[in-house]
Amino acid sequence: MNTPSPTPSSAVPAITPPDGWRGVVTDWSGDRATFRVPWGKAMMWIFLLSDTFVFSSFLIGYMTVRMSTTATWPNPAEIFALNVGGHPVPLLLIAIMTFVLITSSGTMAMAVNYAYRRDRDKTAACILATAYFGIAFVGMQAFEWTNLIVHEGIRPWGNSMGAAQFGACFFMITGFHGLHVSAGVIYLLIVMRKVLNGTLERRGNYELVEIAGLYWHFVDLVWVFIFALFYLW
């Protein structure tokens, strides 16, 4: 007579999650990957999506003001010119700022590439280079702001060169973007420290570098729209 084999005491019965929304809630509350995407990356995508709405609102508001105002709008080629040897060069500083930020995207992409290869030193070096480019960008933006406020007499609540809304739109949009760059620099330095002290090595993945790369590329992409709409229009 065959007797059924006993069930091992260590065996854990499979748990079937409930269907529908109740199953989604169970997965999320159970710290599981509902969408097969790591939590950190999913949260960054959600943050970037919300930030896209904020920047889009600012830029749409700016375009509405620009098209509806009857006052003279300052000429970007003149107001953002940089004096070189006594001669104004239109948009020279803005072109350098854009070049610096786009270059930082390249170094950030290299950091992610080296992170996939588990090369700690080169990953940290590329992140540090990206942070330096970010600091340079913020420094040039501070110089630009100082020039507009001190020499051109432009304020967030007024503009001696034409439409009063120019100052409010410019300082709000570029200031909000500069705040993102500054926060990104701090974020990158924190990630670099984790790379150097081996925290990511012990975790067995460099996902944090990729998440930081998502944020940085987003900041660079937003600047392209600001550059096109504010400085070239």
C-alpha cells in the first residue's frame, strides 16, 4: 500500500494575491514591484512627470504673457549680450551655459556606463565632472542675474527696458531651473560618495547612478526648452 509522502514542515504554501484593485493594493503594501520596475526608478519617473507639468505650466504661462502683452518685449540678442573687449556679443554667455549643461549630460551618461561595468573610480570621476559642470552653470547664471539686476535695472516686479512681465517670467523660470540644477549637484555629490565608499558595491547594483542620471538628463532637457523659448524667441 502506497502512503502519501508527508509535506515538509518548511514548505510555505503559495499565496494567491486577490484580483483587481485589491491585488494592486496588496502588492504595493507588501513592498513588491507591481510594474516590474525598481521602486527608486519608478518614484523618480513619477517625480519627473510631476515636474514636467510644473515647467510646462510656467512656459505656457510665459508664452501667453508674451503674446498678449502690448508693451515692447526686450530683444534677447541685446539684453543678454556679453561685452567682450568693449563689444557686445549677443547670447555669448547663454551659448556657453548651454554648452556646459549639454556636456554635463555626456559625462553623466559616461558615469552610468561605467556604473554598469562596476568601475567605481571612473564612475565617481564622471559624476564629479558632471557636478562641476553644474556648479559652473549655476555660477554663470548668478553672473547673468547680477548683470541684469545691477546694470540693466531689471527686477521681478519691473523692467526699465519694456514689458514689466519680462522680469517676473525670467527670474521665476530660470530661477526654478537653477534651483533644480543646484539640487542636482548636491544629489550627485551624495551619489558619488556612495560610489566611493563602496555602498553601491555592497548592494550589488548601481541603480542609484542611473536614477541620478535620469534626473540630470531631465534638467538638461528642460533647459533646451527654456533656451529656445526665452533666449531665441
